[in-house]
Amino acid sequence: MSAPDGSPVGAERSIGQLFASATTELSALVHDEIALAKAQLKQDVKRGAASGGAFSVAGAVLLFSLPMLNFALAYGIRTWSGWNLAVCFLLSFAANVLVAGLLALVGVVFAKKAKKSQGPQKVAASMKQTAGVLQNAKPHPRRPELPEEPAPAAIEAVARSSS
């Protein structure tokens, strides 16, 4: 098992290696946070598009169905009930308004979900928290230097003879 910089875990690493490792990990964290913000923003845009689509469909239904549905429904009501034709046309119009109202309600529900979602704000808060932790981080106190032990005499003798 090894650290991200390739050195074995538990081995003594220099300050430069530790700093490089921390910088690499911080960079990866920032990239991941940005990717998360993008994904959440994309989801919010999809919800907003669904809301706009529902409102558009509601308007189109109300606009294009009024002439055909009003005539068909009014004459159907007249045939079924024998009421005055004007009352039948008012009832068919009310039915169309009811359908458009239901579609608009669906649009409002999606708009509230898109507005309520706080994806990018959550990521921004998380990034601020990470930055705060890094600002308050203190370096680990160094160990006092241990005096070097003198090399054994046999090693010194080999070193002198080879030079």
C-alpha cells in the first residue's frame, strides 16, 4: 500500500512531499466540488425546464382546445340534458379552464421544487468549510532531532578501504 505520491505508507516523507501530496488532494477535492455543483445545477435546470414545459403545455391546451372542445362539449351537453345552448358552452369552457388549471398546478409544483433546491449553495458552503479548516490547520510539531549514533567500526573500516 502506498501514499498518493508513491511512497510507502508510514515511511518518513519530507515536508515537500507532504505539501505536494496535500496540494494534489486539495486540487482533487476542489475539482470534485465543482463537478458536484455542476451536476446539481444541471438537475435544477431540468426541473426549471419541466416547469416551463408544463406551463407551455397548459397554455397550448387552453388556446388550441377551446374552439373544438367547446363546440363538441356544448352540443354533447345540449343533446344529453336539453339545456339552453349558451349554458352548455359555458360548461364546456369551464371544463377547459379546469384542465389548464391542473396543468398549471403541475408547473407550480415543479417550479417550487426547482426554487427550493439549494444544490450549488450547499456545495459553496462545503467549499467554504473546507477552506476554513485548511486556514486553521497548524503544522504538526517536529520531533526533536536525535543525535546520530556513531557508525560501527567495521563499516568505517570498509568505507576507508574503498576510498
